[in-house]
Amino acid sequence: MEKIRVAIVGYGNIGRGVELSIERNEDMELKAVFTRRPPKSVSIYSKNVPVLLVDDMLQMKEEIDVVILCGGSATDLPIMGPEVLKNFHTVDSFDTHARIPEYFASMDEVGKQSGKIGIISVGWDPGMFSLNRLYAESILTDGDTYTFWGKGVSQGHSDAIRRISGVKNAIQYTVPIEQAVEEVRSGKRPELTARQKHLRECYVVAKEGANLEQIESEIKNMPAYFADYDTTVTFISEEELQKEHHKMPHGGFVIRSGETGRTGNKHVIEYSLKLESNPEFTASVLVCYARAAYRMAKNGECGAKTVLDIAPSLLSLKTPEQLRKELL
Amino acid sequence: MEKIRVAIVGYGNIGRGVELSIERNEDMELKAVFTRRPPKSVSIYSKNVPVLLVDDMLQMKEEIDVVILCGGSATDLPIMGPEVLKNFHTVDSFDTHARIPEYFASMDEVGKQSGKIGIISVGWDPGMFSLNRLYAESILTDGDTYTFWGKGVSQGHSDAIRRISGVKNAIQYTVPIEQAVEEVRSGKRPELTARQKHLRECYVVAKEGANLEQIESEIKNMPAYFADYDTTVTFISEEELQKEHHKMPHGGFVIRSGETGRTGNKHVIEYSLKLESNPEFTASVLVCYARAAYRMAKNGECGAKTVLDIAPSLLSLKTPEQLRKELL
């Protein structure tokens, strides 16, 4: 089997996840990991795969089919995406929802000039959740879609707590409120406030001598992040944090409740994820979209694409005949 | 807005559902209902829409963009599909799983000759369930996929009971066994027999003087249909059957449980449907794929397609820009 030759740019949690996911996809091969750190300081799982400086990517242009961009959305991808797309097909997990149209436009312009394809915003939200919102609202045109996240770690909220004076370390779990989920699942179409949908559970390691009451109050009243939610704050030791809260679970639900016909028959479509490792799952989604990028590129397509633009069969290692026989 | 002009062939439960779904899709217009019955005997919801004989379809060739085929899979579609595809783009819900490859081949040949597109096997299983199997197994390459159906009416099993001597009427519900669903949902990957996955609940109206014990025994021991399941048989009156069992609810679950990484992090992807009206939901899926057929045809595509081949954005009334802004 001719293998799809993949490179990773950025070796954090997602990059590591991509490396491990490639191991489980027999039609793929990891050719290189690119980093901005000193390559010798980066230790990867794979033997015989070079770790190189991002600046040296072009030297491997002929040996790479698709580059999976594993940088952050805030500052890395907006610069790195268009830059890499000048020479390589790319897949990334750009997830700053509000800036997706802008990022799409910049990737689309570059890709159309370079003749390369860039699949953006791949993962589960944006990603699989977006797909499920689209399918569900296209079928049940009269309905409401609800998204619940969690229980899972929100990196953004954890970071916000860590910036508070007196806080040494912290982790925040977003927790969907079961009663709200059940109400939506039952076919009702309630209007729910932020507070009615999610709880925020914070585990905080305070610095010695810090004012715990003040930390708790600062967290609970922080606008945008916590003020609109019921928030619990639990102070724990650094040891407990490392021991009990080192995993990165996540998940959530997309539920559409709607009706059909003149008598208003009710229907509920639900998609849910329970993930023990958020980055490894996201990475697995990236890897199957790398297969799609490779195939679409072979087919002459270029410019920016999202999961919404991509025929599902392009993701699978199976042939169209196998898919029809086994899955339909 | 220029509307997509749709025709329905076959006016049973699905055909009626399609008619009602078109009412909820503002970019669509029902142009005609075609039937093999005497047109005057068919009463449809829509005013000012003609009911015509199937034999007269060609007369409306210039006025129809997509034909939704609402015949049965056993005998109607294998003949009707290729016949209509000679002159019209089509969408159908062919659901005899084992014969899909054969039906695809016959539709593909005709469509490629006529330059028409035929989207086959649209609905929820085959259809949305197939899509979810594909997405889930492409992401979690190491995993197992489980499908549970119900609680819902199985037409095939109900018919099988009705053929037993002494039975006047009957309805059969397929019921997923909650314990098995929970086991799968928990991330275990059990091997489950047919009996461990589903119960079969039968409500039977016996003819006067019939031997109830014998009917019950014939049902429970019927090979393929009931012998491999735990089956309950409840005798009721025709009135009760009409009153309590006239709806056509259905639904089910596709669950994939798998792992990623070297430490084997577990993930569970679940897609579920709870449908008050099986035919109206199926019809709503057909209608949004009629939109995709229209767009793919405009794009010059032809031959047979399935839901697995179709980019999700083609289903939506929204523009790609709107979709990226609202759903990603």
C-alpha cells in the first residue's frame, strides 16, 4: 500500500496525539515533526522520524503529502496556517469560533493561489459537533439545537483562574446540568440561560499565605468566564491536583429537538461524545481529515475547506464498495 | 427565491411525509404526485398540486427538478428507480441492506448513461446511521460499532405475524435492551448475541375461535424473525390496537466505543434518534437530500450516490458563509 506521508508542525498535546493516531492508520506514515523549539529538546515516540526546525520544512517538500498543523488558535495558526499552505496541503484544528470566517478567508486566498488545500477547524467543536448541527437542522428544519459541553476540562477557564493573584495552579471543569439535558432530550424546547445549562467546578492550588476568600470571590465574579454561572471553588494541594486532575477528559452533547408534519410529530436527534483524552480524540479527527485532504488534492481541489464541505467517504480507509456493503 | 421543483412518486406513508416536509422547506415546491392508483382515488394535502398517473411523468419533464421515489424496496424501487432515472434526478429510501450494492450498480449504470443523478438509500438506517458508523469508525479506527433499534414498530415483523393462521391483525415493537446499551455506553466492548441486544414485543388481534396458545408458539418459534429473541405476545382487541398502536414511532442508537494512544484512552461516540413518526422523519431526510441532488446535478454530477458520497453543506438551505459563521 502506498502510504500518505504526513508531517506534524507543533509538538504539544495535539501533536503527540496525531503521532499516536497515525500509528493506528495503516495507510499513513509520519515523515517528520517540525518545531520551533531546539529539535534536540523535543522527544517523540516514533523512532527513525526526524524532529526538525519549522524553518527547514521546505527542504522536505517532496517527501510530504499533508501537514497537520498542531499550533494554538490564538497566535500560532493565523500566521502559520497561510504560511505553510503556500507549499503544503494542511489540516488544522483552528477553534476560535468567532474568527473562523476570517481565518477561512485568509486560508482560502493562499490555497487558491498555491493550488494547495487547507482543511480548517477540524476536531469535535468545531468539527463533529458542527457536522451534527448541520445534519440535524437540515432534516428537522423546524426545531432548536442545543449544545452541552462536558464534563471536561476547559483550558481557557483554567488559565483565567491561574492569572489571579495568589493562585499557584488550577483546573476548571465545565459540567452540563443533567436536568437541562433531560428536559431537552424529552422533546421540550426550553429557553435556557448559561447558568441553567452548565456548572463550573474549579480546583485551585493557592500560594502559601494567599487569601482564599478573596481568590474564591474573584473567580466567582469574573465576568464572561464565571459570573453568569453557578461556580464551585475547592482548594486542594498541588499533589492532589497532579494526581487526580492530570487527565484531559471532555465531551458533550448536540441535541436537536424538532417536529414534522401537520400534527407536529416530535423527534429528537442526539450526538454525544465521552472522551478520556480530548487531545487524542481531536488528533484522531485531524488524521482522518488528512486522508480526505490527500484525496481531494489528488482530485485537483484547492483553497480552504471545512468539515462541512467534505464528503464522508473521503475519511475512510475502506473503498466506496466496502462502505456501501458494510455500513449502509 | 427560485424554488426546487419536486415530484413525489408513490403516495403512501413516506410520500405523505415528503409532501409535508416540502411545506417546511421554503426553497422547495411540490409540482406533482405520481401514482399507479386511479389519481382521483388519491387525496393529498396540497391544493393546486396535480395527482397524475406514473405513466404520464414524461409530460412534466421540463417542470420537475428532482423526483423523490417513495415506493417500497422489495418490488417497487428495483424496477422504478432505474426507469425514472432515465429522465429525472431521483432520491429514494431503498432499504434492503443486503441488496444495496446491486441496486447501486443498476442505478449507477442508468444515471451515467442518462446524465442524471440518483441518490439511493436515504433515510436513517440506511442513512443517518450509516453516516454515523462511517464517521465514528474513521475517527476511532480501533473500536467496535453497535447498533440498537427501537423502541419502534418493525413493519417486517408485524407482517410476519399477520401471515400466521388465526391472526387478524398484529404489531411488533423492537425494543433495545437497556442493560446492553448501558454496557456499550460505558466503554466496554462486549460481544452481544441478538437475544442480548433486543426484545420483541408483539400485540396480536386473534380471529374469533383461534387457538391462542398455538399462535403464541408459532410466533415465538418463527426462525429468523423471533426464534433468536426473547419475545412477548399479548393478545388485544382490534379497538385497542387501533387506539393504542396506530402511531409509527421508531429510533435507535449507533454507538462506537474505541481507544486511542499507547495507554488506551477510551472514547464513546453515540448517535441516537427518538422519532414519533418514522415515515415523516425518513421523508425529511429524503427532502434535504433532494436539495443536494439538485445542486450536484447543477454541478454536472451524475450516476448513483449515497449519503456517504455527499458533502454535508449541500443539504442546507444556508449559504456556506452562513454555515461557517453559525455552525462551526
